Amino acid sequence: MPWDARRPGGGADGGPEGPGAARSRAQKQCRKSSFAFYQAVRDLLPVWLLEDMRASEAFHWDERGRAAAYSPSEALLYALVHDHQAYAHYLLATFPRRALAPPSAGFRCCAAPGPHVALAVRYNRVGILRRILRTLRDFPAEERARVLDRRGCSRVEGGGTSVHVACELARPECLFLLLGHGASPGLRDGGGLTPLELLLRQLGRDAGATPSAAGAPASAAGEPRQRRLLLLDLLALYTPVGAAGSARQELLGDRPRWQRLLGEDKFQWLAGLAPPSLFARAMQVLVTAISPGRFPEALDELPLPPFLQPLDLTGKG
């Protein structure tokens, strides 16, 4: 480390220096080092250089008031934001548990588990999300579920899970990966909504926005709706029989509109008026039979319907 933040009584030239001046000098150096690391990750510099920087510099003040280096968890957050896939893969392969551990207090606003899965979904980093989920396969089941079903901060993230984020931002690839690795589709966010209920509300808003009001052609205006319908199909594959009844009141409140938006078969099932079709049940059995340890690779062995085939979950596309 090129400077000493732990000796507030001595200056760089060996003369006297007050504690306030020493701390101010150390904080200034931290900010410089932190910005240099940010730029290095943003510019996708080589992994060996990033790790050399992380090991030899101090970037922030930890909970005990000491200048500290970034942990693998904090470095992974930078890699996620800037889509540095090589660095993210290195951190996850070398420090699997430390990379997915909660970061220090300066990187979060509550004591929730590490935010890496939700951040990967928010920034649509499908490649890094695949690697995170592959790393989680080796975690004990309880620990894996805690990371996958992490509830975000109620003040910043609305208390939702990564599945909520995928539905909110219309990320079908992320949603399919999460559900295939065991993320729960039925948890509620801070407002009491399940991902299905959140998605139905967004579909209702999309249908209420006419192309002329949005200032866009009909094809562009219909694209978000098509993505949300795809998300709905994915959720339906992993929603247990009877669990969709929570949306019943909203669907029955405007029955003709929802029948038009969803189609009669899907409306009947989601409203709890009829069981899912034989095709829907067959697809549920097929995808839920794939263990998280073989997902999504085992999808190549299944006769997937057309609405799932465009999704590139393996990175081969």
C-alpha cells in the first residue's frame, strides 16, 4: 500500500500530522484509487491487472473505520455493472463464496444477502448470471435458496426478489434461468404482490397505452406486451397448480378485457376457473423435471415449443 492510513500521528515526511489531516489525506487517496479501479473495470482491462490493483490498494473505509481493499464481492459488483465477463468468471471461480457474500456497508443499505443476482438481472447480464447460477449449484440447498430468493431493500428495491426484477424489467432469459435453478415464483414483494400479480398489472398498463398516446408505431408499442406475455408463459411453467389463484380477483374484475389480452385458455386457468391445458401441464412436467444442476443444458434434449426456442440460455447463440 503506497500510503499508511493507520498512523494518524505521522506525516509522509516523518513530521507531526494531526489525526484529522491524516484521515483526510487517506480518504482522498481512497477516492483516487477507487475511481482508478472503476475506470480499469469499465475499460475491460485484463484480469491480472485488476487483481493486482485490488490486492495492492485501499479503496474505501470499512465498518471499523479502516482503509480497506475491495473484497471479491465488491469487485464482482463492478464487473456486473460494466459487463466484464472475464473478471466476473475469475472471481466466481476463485472465490465462489466470498464473491457472492454480502458486500460491506458502503455498498448496501440493509443487511440483506448479496445483491449480485438481482444486479445481474437489472443490468441484463445474462452471461454473468449463468456463471453465478452455475456457481450456486455447489452451495448447500438452504444457502442457494437464500441467495436466489433474496428480498431487496424495501426502500430501494421495493422488497422484491430477483424474479420480481426480471418481470418488472421484462427480462425473459433471466427469468427462465432463475426459475430453472430453483428461484421461487410465488414470493411477495414489499407491496404484497407476487411476480404473477406484478406482471398482470404491467400487462394491464401496456394494454391501456395506445400507440397514438405513446407516440410510437403499433409494432413498437406492442413489443413490450409480447415480452410480458412471454414472461407470463414462463411463470406459468413453474407455478404450481392452484397457486395462480392469487390473481383471481384482478382477472375477474374486468373479465372481457383479460380474456382478450390473455386468450380464453390462459384466462380460465389463471382465474382459477379451469385447470391448465394438457399441453401446459406436459410442459410443466418437462421443465420442472430438469434439476438445477443440468439447467439450461438439458433443454437441448427437450422438444421445446416455438415460444421458448428463441431464448438463448446457454450462450451458444
